[in-house]
Amino acid sequence: MILIGENLNIMSKTLGPAMKERDAKPIQEIAIAQTKQGMDYIDVNIGPARKEGDKFMEWMVKTVQEVTDKPLSLDTTNPLAMEAGLKVHKGRALINSISLARMEEELPLVTKYDCDFIGLLWGREGLPRDANERGAIAAELLYTANAKDIKNEQIWFDPIVTPAVNIESNHVKPCLEFMGMLPDLAPGSGSAVGLSNVSNGAPNNLRAYLNRTYLMMLMKYNIHSAIVDAFDQELIDIARGRKPALVKLVHRVMDGEVVEVSKLNTEEAKYAKTVKVLLGISLYSHSWLD
Ligand code: THG
């Protein structure tokens, strides 16, 4: 699995200000630390960057690539900032992301700079409601990209993970269902998720359980890449195949097997409970692990 470190983020309480003030040191420290954690890519999230986004992204790419050999995932909705980053990026960057609304403008960048891109399944009417709507958006992105000689392998489809604490509209299942449809829909293509989205709004000490459990659930569908917290060592161990028994347990619960909680250890029981919460079998509450 390809791991993309999420920690260089304009939303971060400490790094956001450093990014805005062009304070290189803390940014480079986080880039180095994420590299040491074994991240394959480092996400550089500058947000919409409406004001001088091009200069901002150019500075970020240069600043980060000064201290790491890892390729970067350029995370912005500003097409000018995207191209400015691609222009100075050494090696093969990842465009994060292209959606239907910006594809005519941004797909040419994929060809011009020979890179891969995350195809964000955001529809013309906003967030898709189910797996089929995701499929329809994916088909349109794929068709348009293929017509521009972009190969399936260059597209990493992102079903858009939303917070599990939002009981009104939980997209955990439709995202999984879409992942199951993807090999037929776009053979050879990749996939990507912003994993930490799933735990947004949950208490800090419990977020990792939601993130790790959802990753194991996505692994059932051979998830190709994930944007993750580079400092969650347990999560990295899971992604790197070092927790096969735990992953197997999660998949058994997903298959509806009756798992005797009394036969599980404390950690295993937590993950088994979290699967049920994510699937909506148990109702979410901030104390679901108790
Ligand atoms: N898909 C794609 N790109 C994405 C996302 C996605 N990029 C952004 C986001 N979603 C993935 N990255 C993050 C980064 C941080 C957090 C969540 C997702 C996060 N941070 C903590 C918080 O906000 O509470 C801590 C912030 C801090 O350091 O202060 O949750 O879905 N293609």
C-alpha cells in the first residue's frame, strides 16, 4: 500500500501558521519526520490558497524537497498553485486532486508533467449519495482522462471519506461498496482515501481506532493508497502487513461472522466493536469502546 503523510496541512494548529509565515524550519522538521516514518509520499496541503497560491505552492515544494527525496502529493484546489508546484517539483509528483469541475483545466497537467493524480469523486451536485453515484462520476472522469491518452493506472479514485460521527449521513459503507466496484469499472486504476476524515469530530484519544479499523476494512478491497497520520505507528504496522491476525478478525466481523467477544483480548475487542460502529450495526456514540 502506498502511504501518503497528511501532517503538512494548512489546517494544522502549529504548521498552518508556519506555512503562512514561510517559516521553513518546522515544516522541514515534519517533512523529515514523516520520511523517517516510511511515508511514500508527503502531502502538501495548502488548501484553496486563493491569494498568491502559485508562489505559496512553489515555496512549499522547494522547502520540502530540500530535506526529503520523497515525491510530494500536491494538495490544493487552486489550478495555478498546482501547476506552479508541478513546475518546480523534482521527480514524479502526485496531483491531489482532480474532480469533474476542474478536469478540463487540470487533466492537461497530468500529461504535461507525466504524473499520477487522485480523481476526487465530487459530483456536480456535491457529495455523491451512494456507491452508484460514485461509479457514475468515476466513469465520467475515466472517460475524459482516457480520451486525453491518460492511462487507468495514472488515476487513483478517491470515494471521499466523511466523518463516521455524522450519523445522519455515514458514507463508510458506500465508500467500501464503491471500492468493490472499482476493479470492473476501471481495471488497473488505483484508489486513495483521506483516512483521518473518518474520525473527524471524535474524541482525540479514540480517533486512531476509527482510522485503523477503517483502513483494515478498506484493505479487504485492496486499497491502493491512503493519506494517513504518519505518526500513528500502529496504523503503519497495519498498512505494512505486520498485523495479519487483526486484519483477519476485522474481515470476519465484516462478513457477519459471530465473533465471541469473550474470546478476544482487550485490543481485539476494541477493533471488533469499532467495525460494528462503522458499519452502522452499533450506534455511534463518543463512548462506543466502553
Ligand atoms: N482526499 C484527498 N485529499 C485530502 C483528503 C481527502 N486531503 C486533506 C484530507 N482529506 C486528508 N488530510 C488530513 C489531514 C489532517 C487531518 C485530517 C485529514 C486531521 N488533522 C487533525 C485535526 O484537524 O484535528 C490535527 C491537525 C493538527 O495537526 O493540528 O484530522 O479525503 N484526496
